[in-house]
Amino acid sequence: MSNGISIKRGANINLRGEAEKFLTEAKPSKTFALKPDNFFGIVPRLLVKEGDLVAKGAPIFHAKHDPRILFVSPVSGIVKEILRGSKRKILHVIIENKNGSVIKHDIKMLSKLDRSTIVEILLNSGAWPFIKQRPYGILADPDIIPKSIYVSSCCTAPLGVDFEFLLKNDKDNFQLGIDVLNTLVKEPINLSIDASFSSFLEKIKGVNILHVNGPHPAGNVSVQMQKHLPINMGEKVWEVRPEDVANIGKLFFSGEYSSQRTIAVAGSSVVQPQYVKTQIGAKISSLTSLTGVNDSSQNRYINGDVLSGMSVSNHGYIDFYNNLLTIIPEGNHYRMFGWLPFMDNKIPSLSKTSLSWLFRKKGYEVDTNMNGEERAFVVTGEMEKVFPMDIYPMQLLKACMAEDIEKMEALGIYEVIPEDFGLIDYASTSKIEAQEIIRGGIELMIKEVG
């Protein structure tokens, strides 16, 4: 079965430094890290202490609200450090990589397993965190049957990942992962693919293919959900990233937790942008030692894309769900008379006061300079031009700032997550941090409504 999703509102930002279709396997990182902050809304409860020996797949912490949801070690080794922040909040659990044992799960043939057994396997193995839930983008509730499950292989973000290339060596595992997920839901998995080219994903069995066409954020699951099957009050929908579908397939094939993570190392500061195969939570330096980085100026390392990623140090670690590491120059400089129109046309802008649109095909070399400061939050119509969902973005942001729960519900807070406002952060001349406002609104909804 096949359907189409086409949007017109949005914008593609063509940046230099896209990862070449070249796959390298990284040398094993000396240390790996699990970060509780990667799991929105989770309060961790530690199951280990510094100095403990852990096997690959051994539980490191569990969710306070549901002890069945385990977060496991991506490698075997020793718990080297538990890094805490203010109020003893757990920031990182750092594991020193050493060859050791791997936890093996006794898994029968998929055809002989019922839904409750499959859920139990996913929980006990630590693979359950691969599944996220809407509304809010939190971890899925094991006790419910979702309305549907979405897997989006279409990435429209700047320097985005080519999941068809990333999964080319994991076709069988991806198919098995789809078969596993289909046992958890009544309707076939919704698999979205880029409508502009064909790939092996069109031949995957047991899925409803969604051909996606349009500019960013067409690849965001929120947009696809609203255009295909909008969420109604009280309904739950799950989403799984493509490589994590393959990881689930590997678990049911081998009985071992799979922590494979393929990272597209991209950006204008990368000497050889390419795809690197490693494990979840790998140290960033283990990737950049392969690709090389231009250190002639200070660089910004971003876990994710330039619109919605998180800044990290070059000695930091890859996030749990991340398939993209972007490295661009730091924007720690000021431009004289930067407010004048038709100046500095190399800077990409959606405004016609810059001639940058003439050079769109060549690609832009950008830095992190905001090119201005935070301004008044006024009605300009800029947000609506790049926001394809049937939601009033400015009104929703103001409702979140006012903490007006009734208006937030009426304006569509259940249908969005922070990354959906990444392009608004870029396009709006007010330079308001829209993603942070939406995140705060979602946290309020979880606290007050649940």
C-alpha cells in the first residue's frame, strides 16, 4: 500500500560539507557515555556504581516512573565515572571500553512469539528506549497499543542523513525489525521515504509506504503524522528511527542487544565528510580522527543538524538517537554595518534583502553567528511561511510562554515537538528560541495533564 505526502511551505538550506557516500568503521572508542537527558521526561535510577564491571547489554539505570524500562551498556567494560550536575542530577555515565561478556537473550522464532512476550523481550534487553511516543516525544508506554507506528527514512534537514545508504548493509535486519514492530500494532507500520528517488525501502514487506515530497521540515515525523493520520485527543502514536528498527531486528536474530550507530560526520569544517560506523554513545574524537577537522579557527560541534541539534564539546559523546554530527566554524565575531541590506550576501537568508538566494545551488558555508540579537516578538508572518502544519505557530508559542494550558491544547501542543520549530528559529527575525519555549510547554503539559 502506498500514499503520498506533499508540502509546499518550508525551506531547504543547502550547506557545504555534506557527508559523501563512503562508509568507514571507526576504531573502538576508549570510552562511551549514556546521557539521561537524551530521554525526554525520564528521571533515572542508577543500578551501578563507579568501578563496576558491566557486560554489553547490562542495565545501567532504569526509569523512575517505570522500572521495567532499562537503559543498558552499549559495550562491555568498567563504569569509569558518573558525572553529576546541580542537585546531583546525573549528566553522564561513562563506561571504559574493555573486551568482555555480552548478555544473551533466549529468543524463539518470531512466529512463535505473542505480543506480550515481544514487549517483555524489548524491555528486558534494553531495546525499548528505541521506541518513542507522541504526544510529547517521550519514551513509549509498554502497557498501551498505539494507533500506529511511524518510521521516517526521509531526512530533509540541512546536511541530512541518507538512510537508504546507511541501511544498505542491514536490509534483512531492517525487514526483521519491521516484522517485530508489526506485532505491536494493529495497522501496518507507516514507512516514509523520499519521493524523489527509488530505493530498496520500497520493497520492504508489511508496511504502508508514504512517499514524502517537499522542503524541510517534510522529513519530520510530526508533519507526516498530521498530513497522513492526525492525532486525536487521547490517542498515542509511536515512532522509531530507521537504524533502530535494524537494531531491533538484530536483537531478535542474534539474541544480543545491538548498539550500532552509523554517524554522518558533516559540515564545512570537516576535511573528509563521510559516514562512520560506531556504537551508541561513542566519543566524538574517535570519529573526527578518521574524518579530520579544520582547526584553523574555532569550531562548533553539534549533535544533530544545525537547526535542532545540541552543542557539544569536541571531547564529548554522540547522543543516543543521533545519526548526524555537524561541525561548522564558531560565529564568535561581529560584522560592521551588518544591518545594511545587500551586505554579506554569502550568509543564507530567507529574506530578499540579501542576495544569498542567487548562490543557493552552490551551497553555503555558514558559522554559528546569529547576525543580530533577540528582538521584540511581533506578528510578521515569517513563521507561517516555513511551518507546513495546520497550526498557528506564533499563537502556540505565546500560549506556551503564558502557560495557558487550555490554549496550548486548542492550538496543537499534542502534535509537535521542539525540533518542528527549528526552521522557525532560523527564519524568524525576532530570534526567539522557539524550540526552548515549546520544550517548556511540553514539560508543563506532562506535569499538569500527563
